[in-house]
Amino acid sequence: MIINIGELVGIVPEGVMRKQGGEMSETGVLKDAWLRVEDGLIKDFGSMTDCPDVEGEVLDAEGGMVIPSFCDSHTHLVYAGSREGEFLDKIEGLSYEEIAARGGGILNSSDLLHRTSEDELYEQSMGRVREVLAVGTGAIEIKSGYGLNPGDELKMLRVIRRIRESVPAVVRATFLGAHAVGRGYTREGYVDAVVEMMPKAAELADYVDVFCDEGFFSTEDTERILKAGTACGLWPKIHADELAVIGGVEVAVRHNALSVDHLERSGPDQIEALRGTATMPTMLPGSSFFLGIPFGRAKDFIHAGLGLALASDYNPGSSPSGDMRFVMALGCIRMRLTPVQAFNAVTLNSAYAMGVAHLVGSVTPGKIANLIVTHPGWNLTRLAYQYRSPFISTVLLRGLPLAI
Ligand code: NIG
Ligand code: FE
């Protein structure tokens, strides 16, 4: 039981799986509240003026805010080593594409991953998982995509599975074999190989992803891979419109993708394509910030009546941070979202974008009690405004305090 909650924020009625358009500006708030957890799930909540008799363990929030944990629907946090060398090239002025063209970028991470044992890869990745859980992430999607050959892609997916089994957060796995063309393959040959990997990958993954962008995979490649993925029961989540607009959003929508991610360069045509679909537009402001590329036109999406999710894209090349509070702050500071819109984008909508909105992402009876208790005095606006000050008093995962 949590008592003396200053503001219980993110209350959503049962059955609501995402917010779109004007709904993005709303979230349920109860001031001066209590909340009861049973068997790791949110049982009920109410006002302190009629607080039931307290049984079992009690956590006094002392006036702090309670919000659902952040959901991070797009990460590549299983990787080996780092790409600090390229950071120096970037400072010198090389672009993401130039670094990739020199054989750096994703292929660099893939070579390192190949030389790293599965246990070591798990340990390094768990370090990052612990880091993000401590800053409030309670659900996380993790992609493969630094293997780029059958053996190493499956190694990554097994590491993600092991992470899923070792943490109390909700974890989902995405097969991103088509992240770059693996060494020694032609592009056509590699797309064939990805299609061949699909049945094995599907035993370990929930979703299939393609980096559908200029210099990476074409819409035709994407089409083929998504057909193979959906035939094996993998739901698409697509990288699109990060480097150029080549039709990735449209392919994703045709395949009823769960989400379409990046969208830095998307405009009115992509907004139109997304209207009336089940696909969640997902933006990754951390990579716009780090790469110095445009921020997605989040406001235009919302004004057109669409939903919006924000995720970290935690990866060594374009977003070496998985801090979802910073993502929320960037949503406000650089995309001009209101704090409530940004909050919905990093909780319920990002839960939807990783297919777990029935489990997490809001304060709803029956959902998993993955919650953040803040220090006294915090509210959503201050969270984004005073974006570097520590705000977390306690992280609860399945109702239990995370030992940080
Ligand atoms: O989401 N865009 C493609 N993939 C990653 C970058 C991965 C990397 O550079 O290692 C992204 O930004
Ligand atoms: Fe990504």
C-alpha cells in the first residue's frame, strides 16, 4: 500500500490502449491519494480522505507524485563495447552516413559483437538494463541487429531472452536482422539470409524490424522481410524516414505494423498514410539530439489526430542514453509537446508501441505495479523543466522496490 501520494498521475480507464489527437492532452490525476498493490498488480486506489485500513507493507510517499514507469518501446541496448572512437569523428564533423560509409557505424558494432562471448555480451548489456531501470524504465523493447549473420543474430536474441528472464521489468524482443548488410554479403544475398533466419528468430523474438532507409534497405527489401516475418508470427515495427523519406511508413502501414519509428523527416503524406491505422508513430528525440538531425514534427502528428510515442533508441551510434525522463524533456523542449503529451508518449503510447499496453503504461487496476514514486514537490511539468535534477524516491517493479 502506498499512502500520502501528493498526485497519482496517469490514471486511465481499463480497456484504453492508446491516446490519439486531443486525448494526448489528458491524463487522469488524483490528488492526495493511496494505491494498493496485490500480487505485483495494481489492485485499487482512492483518496486519502477515505483511506481503507492499511494492511501489509506500507510505503509513505510523503506527498511525492506516483506515475507509471516509463515504457521504452525502441532500444538497441544489447551491444558490445562502445563507439567512442566515432564520437570523436562526429565531433570533427562527420555525419552518421559518412561514418557508416567508412565501415564504421553498425558494422563496427557487429565486428565487436562477433568477438564478444555470449556471457560477456549479457553482462555488458545487463549493466545498461540496470542503469535504465534505476532511472524509471519499467518496460523495454530490445532489438537484435548487431549480429548480421545467423549465428550472431541468434546470440543477440538469446541474450535478450536471458535479460527478460532475469529482470522484473517487462521485456520484449525484436528481430532486426535487416539493420545493415552483414559483412561478406551482397544486399540481395543478405536479404535472402534474413528471410532464411526468420523461423529460428521467431522462436526468440516478438517483433520484426527493418532499417528501411536510404543506404540501408529499400521498400522492396522491407516488403519481403515483413512478409516472411508475419508468416512466422512476428508483428512488424519499422525504422523509417530517419535519413530520407523513401516510403518506409507506407510499407509499414500496409503490413499493419505495430509502430513506425524515427520519422525525423516525415511530413503530411506520411501523416495521411498513418491516419485511421493501428500503427503507432514513434519518435526518438534522443537520436535527433545526438546526431544533430531534425526533430520529428510531433505537433503536426497530434494535430492530425494521431497518437505519438517517444522512445530512447538507446544504442552506441545515434543515442548513447536510455534515460526516458530526458526523452520526455526533449519532447517538451525540442518538439514543443506539453508535459502531459510527452508523459502520455513515454507511458501508455510507448507501451502500445511495444504491444504491452494491456500490462503496463498507466495506473489502471489489474496492470502490473511498475511505478515511480517521486520525491515530494515534483509534478509532470517540473519533471521536464528541471530535467537533470534527481526526482525518483522509489522505483517499484511488480510492486517491489528496486534495489538500486
Ligand atoms: O535507430 N537507425 C538505425 N539504427 C540505430 C542506430 C544504430 C547504430 O548506429 O548503431 C538507430 O538510430
Ligand atoms: Fe533504432
